[in-house]
Amino acid sequence: MITRINSILIFVNDLTKSISFYQETLNLSLIHKNPNMAQFIISDVFLIIHQATVNINKNGNIHFNLEVQQLNEFVEGLKLKGVIIKKEIHNPGFGYLVATILDNEENEIDLLEKIK
């Protein structure tokens, strides 16, 4: 039985730019780094950014969800930083408000806020 996500791995073309995006733009805490990868932690889930060994296709490397507080304010802050908002905040009907952004390599990331 699966009880939680342990880690999410993303293969990227440019590790340095990806570290900057996740660390500086999304304000995630970098906990480990070596020449081939960087590891962040969100709550108890590891987010691992790994340098790809060959060029990879955009818009298909990975898709994952991040739960956030104050989704509207968070999305507005990302817009000010130049982040592409693929889908504005909406209610898809499963108990969360959702917005979809693109990271620096056009990977989709859903931002979720639980509806109270």
C-alpha cells in the first residue's frame, strides 16, 4: 500500500538554471547538491533535480503537484517573477483550487490549495 510520495525526480537540460528556478523563484530549500543533481525537501517529500545525459523533450519530462497556502497571492508573486501561468486558478471539483505553471524547462507544475 502506498502511503505517501517519497521523492520526485526531474531530469533537466540545464541543472544550474533549474536549481536557480526551484531555489530562488519557488523558494525551496536546497539540502544537497553535487555536479549531477540537487535535492530539495518539501515537508517530507524529496524533490530531486538531475542533469539529463541527453537532451530531453520539453512538455513531457514530469508533472507533479505542490500544495500551497494562499494560492492567489502565491500565483501573483510568481507572475511578478516572470513565471508562465499555463492555467489560471480554477476549481476542478475535487476539493482544491488549482493553477498550473511552467518551470524554466516547461515542465508543468500544479499548485493546489485545499478549499476550506
